[in-house]
Amino acid sequence: MDADCNGKAPGNSGKEHLMSDNNVTKWEKLIAIATLAQAVVVLFSLTLIQRQLSLQTDQLKLQTNEARRQTRLASAANFQALAALAIPLNLEEAKNSEIERLWLAGSAGFKKDVKITDEQVKKEQYRALLSTWMIFYENMFYQHSHRLLADEVYGPWDKDLKDFVEDYLVEDYWTRVRDSYHKQFRNHVDQILREKPAPTPEPTPKNGRRS
């Protein structure tokens, strides 16, 4: 009996030790799996957070771009409204010599000894006519610079502006009034004037007298 007991003792001890090792191994595997699962969860959470931040950033960009677009549209609409008010006033002044004469008399303080000549009236009418067209071109330029007019639409008008400046814009007039216009527009007109071809001198006849 004792021998049997003594003989079985080592076998049972080895079996228990093996079971204990198996339990430890399984426990370590469970810990490893749990650790891996935790890492996957953390990685997935970080991915979701990154995705959410990216979506929020994109949304903020869209909102910012929309706000800028609305601001640009409002600015262009205000500019258009001001041009729509100014053009008829200048045009009426250009058409009506009596209004122009009244302006000149008023600027002179309505003094009786100050005589308003027809030449003065015509010069001011011409100035008003120039202002009418320049305000119109400025408005077109402004709308195009804010991407509200396509290049193919604005291109012919810009060519027309160049022809107008070269043919009709009196440089003395522009020097006096250029600061009244939008900075980008006046720089554009300045560039046109710099590139304006020099007038071709009239040919002199052989007798030295011009016809």
C-alpha cells in the first residue's frame, strides 16, 4: 500500500505540474490576446478620432470658404449698387449743360462777377462723360477680379477699356481723379497708359508747312 502510494506520488506530482504549466500558458495567451485586442481598440479609436478631426477640419474649411464667398458676393453686390447709382448721375450731368453750369456756379460761390463760359461747361460735361464710362469699366473689372465674370465674358470689355483709355481718356483728368477709383483698377489703367502708343507726328510737307 505504502509502496503504491509512494509509487503514484511522483506521477501525480508531474501531472499536476504539467497541468499547472498548461494553465499558465493559456493564461499568458489570454493576456496576450487581451493586450492585442486592447491595442486594436486603441488604434481603431485613434483612427476614428483622426477621421472625425479630418471631417471637422474639412467642414470648417467649407464653412470658411462659404463665408468668404458670401462676403465676396456681398462686396460685389454693394459695388454694383454704388455703380448703378453713380452712372445715371454722371450721365445726366454730361447730357444737361444747365446742370453743369449750375455745378460750376455753385463751386464759384454763385458770385455775380464770375462768368461761366461755354467752354468750361463743355469741359465739365466731358469730364462727367469720362467718369460715367470709367465707373462702368471699374465695375466690370471689380466683378471679374472677384470671379463673378468669366474670362471670356470680361475679355472683350477689357479690350474695350484699353481702346477707350487710349482714345478718349485725358491724362490730366486721370491724374486728378485716379485716387477716387479702386486701387487695382487704377493700377490697371496706369498700366494701359504706360503702354499707350506715342502719337504719330503728322508728316511735314517739303515746303515745311503742315497742311
